[in-house]
Amino acid sequence: MQAIPDARQQTFEEIYGPPENFLEIEVRNPQTHGTSRNMYTSYEIVCRTNIPAFKLKHSVVRRRYSDFEYFRDILERESARVTIPPLPGKVFTNRFSDDVIEHRREGLQRFLQIVVGHPLLQTGSKVLASFVQDPTGTECLVEPNRIYNRTAIA
């Protein structure tokens, strides 16, 4: 039997250290804002990465469902070769109940995990890093030849 060339046992750091390139995303801590007809829920997005296309290694921003819709629309136009996953559906009754908010949070988490896990979007999207890292809101989303103005979430 022939020995494997350069075979060696992995170091502790190689086994338990972070992978060469990683991007972790978490949607958490939903908060409902406003009163009566002006109510909406925002979600905290936590991003941890060492991918050079992202300016920050760790960031926390807040986005509301309409921001996700806007982001998805831009991604579809920007990345015609990539199938962008659907968002969780709109809810018209009991939309501020704990169960509905948690179901939506889980759906937004799945959506973002698929999007950030796509290699073409990780490095080729002009809006992905801004959406998950820029705290100024979705006014940071830029498409070629057009700047979208959106208000930031308070």
C-alpha cells in the first residue's frame, strides 16, 4: 500500500476555525412600530462574513417587509441569470400576531440564506452587501443608471 503524499493530521485551528470564506446571515428580533393604520414590523438582519465584497465583517441593520420586496425586485432585474427565491406571502389578517410575525421572520431568513449563499450574488450583486450591511435603509440600493431613494427605518 502506498502512503498518501503530504498526509498530516489537521490542526485544532483548521478543524474548528472559521472556513476560508464564510457568510452567516440571521433575521431576528422582530419589532412592531407605529399605531393603528401606520403599523409595520421591522426585522433585524445580522451579517457575519469575511468575504471581501462586504465592507464590514459584522453588521446589524433593520429592514421591513416592503424593503425585502424592493430588494428582491432589484435583485431580479440585476441578476437575470439567477433565479431569485420568493418571499413569504403577504398577510392581510392578523398580520401583527406573534405567530404570523414569527412565520414571516422564518421565511425572510430562508430567503436571505438562499440569496447570500449564491456565489454569483455574493460577489456580483451591486445591492446585496448594502441591503444586509448599510444601516441607512434601502436608500443605499443602487441599480446601474438609477439611484433609488427610499427612507430609512427609524
